[in-house]
Amino acid sequence: MANRGGGVIVYGITENQKAATGHHDIGEVDEAYERTLRSAAVTAISPPVFGLGVHRLGDPDQRALAVVVPASVDGPHLIYRDDRFGAPVRNDADTVWMRERQIEAMYRARFEEQRNTHEALDSLYRELAAGRPIAERAWMIGVARPRILAADRRRLTHGDATSILQAARGAAITYYKDPNHPVPLDDLDTHNPRPGLRRWVSRSTVDTDRGRSKEIWASVHGDGSVSLAAAIGGHPITRDEFAPGSRLRSDRMERFTASLMALLSTSAEHHGTRDYEVKIGVEWTGDEPLIIETVDGNGYPYDEGSIPLPRYAPVMASVRTDIGESDFLDQVRDLATDVVNQGGVQNLQAIKARE
């Protein structure tokens, strides 16, 4: 079914000549059995089929089980037996084995989908970076796009956009060591997003030197994509003093990453999307190299281990949202680590450590 765009398997149906004729009680289905089903989809199939939906149905004496197989862009999914493999595919009420040309065509479709997704992600990134004052201070740019776009792409309402943006703020806090620390999304005017091209756009509204050092823009798109741009260089040092535009604080970069992942998560929940491609970068056209600074054991700024960067190479990642909170936080942590490692910073300061 994963090789045919998804489907539903119902346990507890009687049939005759491949036609459903009635139902029967399947007995108790406990959590261990559910885990076995999900494990089979991951361990017995290559590439694994993630996101299996398992739903218990019916009254105690007429129990049934519906297993929802999601659509997949990773076909062909193969079954291995010893040194042999095959690619089964559902054909109406039958399961048949793909021929060589069918497997070839499915691989070609997979690679084409990956190319199209990366091109669309790059286009979102370039669009978001355009027009930012990156000669004054460095900006972080982050975009995320679902590999399978939202099935229901009705225009988001103002209320939809507001709910996604505000829920993202609450989600981002759960990734922090200190839940009382301000979130970059706090600076957005989430109550008044403005319509854009098949999206809603929210931005910060403070127009002072201090406000511009924390300027931020966020967009939620009708197809489930999200984007986030924030002034990250030139952070305030004192009330009237600012760091150079080329200097970045690693904890702010972490919080930007956490905010993008929270926005991705809440958008995915709203749209029912699951697998995302993410791209995060830093844009800067000033003369000085970028310096990512962290803090020492006493909490003072520290940059002796930093690597001067004439250019920041964008970080790419594949992210899943149909996993538990702990596993999703692992993805946030791994992405944030890649973001700061590039500048010579080893340890995360703002995001929770693994327990």
C-alpha cells in the first residue's frame, strides 16, 4: 500500500470472493500488539514506512482494528528474504510484485521528488533572504517545506495563522533549559498577521535601534510550509552599545532554530503534514568574517575557540513530526548543534540536554 499511495487495512472483516460480507470480533489489541505492527513497518520494510496509524474500533464484543498506511515519497519499498528482495504493490484486492520497469520508474519518481523539493526549498530561502539589510547585520534565514504537501490546501484564515504562530511560541519554550527565557517569537505581532501570496506574514513592529537588532519575520503557508527570518548579528551589549553586525551569539542561534522547529511542528499539526525538509543559514555581506561566540563557565562571552567564517554554509535536514516529544526534541537538538558547530562552538547553551 505504501507503494500505491497509502491505504487502510481493517482487521475483523469477513469476506467472500474478495468482497466484504460482515465482521467478527478480533479480540484484545493491546499496546504491545500496536508496537509490533509499527515495528514490522519499520524493520521488515526498506525504506521503512513511518507514521503508521493504528486505530481500535468497535464495542467489546465486536472489536476491529484499522491500520492506516500513509502515502510515501520513498518508494519503492522493498521486502528482503535472505539474498532476494521484491517490491509488492496493491492492485485492487490483490497484492502483486512489481516488474523491473515499474521499480525503475518508482526510483526515478523518488529522485525527481527530492530534486523538486530541494528546488522549492531553495526558492523559499532566496525569497525570504531578499531585501534583508544583511550589510548592516547578519540575518538567520530558516525555511521548512513538507515533502508531501497538505492535501487540503484551502486558504488559511486569519484565525488559523494566529493559532499556528501563538502555538509555536508555546512549543518553543518546551525545548529550552530555562522556560522563562524570552522566545524570538515573542517579538512577533502574532495577533495581526498580514495576508501574503498564499500565506500569512507576521513581523516585529518596534522601530528603534534596539528593536531593529531583534527584528523578525515569520510566514505560515497554505501548503504547510513555514519560514522565519531574524536579525541575529549586532546584538545589544548594553543599553546603548551593540556588537558588530558580524558577531553572533550561539544561544540566539539555538533559539532561532528552536523557534523554526516549533513553527514547523504546529503547522504540521494544523495541516496534517508529516515529513519536512529544513534549511537554515546565515546571510551577511559585510567585510568582516562571521564570528559565533558562546559563553565560558562563568557566563561571560567567549570566542577564543570560534572559527571566523567568510561565508556560512546553510544547514539542511530531514525532519519528521509523527514521533514522540522526546524524539522530536532530539531532532531540534541535532539541528541546533549543526548550526553552531560550523563556527567552532561545541556545546549547546539554550536547548535542553539529553537526559
